[in-house]
Amino acid sequence: MAEDEKSWFVIHTYSGYEERVKKHLEQRIKSMDAEGDISEVKIPTEEETEVRNGQRRKVTKKLLPGYVLVQMRMSDQSWSIVRNTPGVTGFVGSGSNPVPLEEEEVNQITRQMMAEAPRVKVGFKKGQSVRVIDGPFIDFVGVVDDISTEKGKVSVLLSLFGRETPVELDFLQVEKI
């Protein structure tokens, strides 16, 4: 690696302080005129659709809670700027030597952040009892047989005509008991 080439480093922060650390670090970079050495600060996140109480909500979930990515040219000055930012507990690496991320690791994190379809977080799991709250089977109670997050559907075993019958329902049509 050439001396003047920038690499991605991972810094450890207090849990829940990622946004504050990013803001403080960006302010320190500007005030200390270090834009040439430290070019980007990222918090790896992804969009997730959460189904709760019959409502779909988009939430931003941190991929690496407690960590922030920094693209920088490692020097004593840039190390000091990052290390002395409030909320930063240190660089990830062995001992006092920060280890840059491999290019493939950075690409993998970036791909996960840029994923088109948001992941769906479901409030129930296979084998759990649920109640149907919408549709022709309203107020029926059944057991989750299968979950298809890609389709936003859940297969529930309902007791119809004295036997268990699988019925495919939307996530919004069922609730946990």
C-alpha cells in the first residue's frame, strides 16, 4: 500500500454514541483542517421493515452497533484527531496498531447498506401461536408453520372442519398471542 493511499479503519465507540461520534469527528476534521487526511465517516446501517401491532414501519438498523467506519490516511495527526474525539474508545486492531479493513470487507458492508429491498423483521417465529386479525379467518387462532419474508407472507395452520389446514396470510393479518 502506498503511503499516501487512504484506507478504511473501524473505530469503536460507546454503544449508542455512533451518531454523536460521527458529528463530533466531522467537526474536528473541519476545525483542524484535516480534510486531506480523513475523507469520510460512515455508520453502517440498513433499512428494515418492522411489523408490529399490525403496522409496517421502516426502521434504520445499525449493522455494526458500537462501531464507525473512517476512511483516512494513517498518520500521527489523523490518528490523534480520531482517537481523541469524544465517545471514541479506540481503533479496532491489535494493540496500539489500527488495522485497515480489506477492500472486500468494505465492499461487503457497502453492498449490505445499498441493498434495494429492505429486510422485514417479523415479530413471530415458527411454532408460535398467533391470532388472525383480518380477512375471512378473523379471530381464528393457529400456529405459524412457515414464514416467507420475501413475499411478506406467513403460513398458519388453522383448525378448519376438524383438521389443521395451512393458510397463507399477510404479516399484517396476524398478531402474536
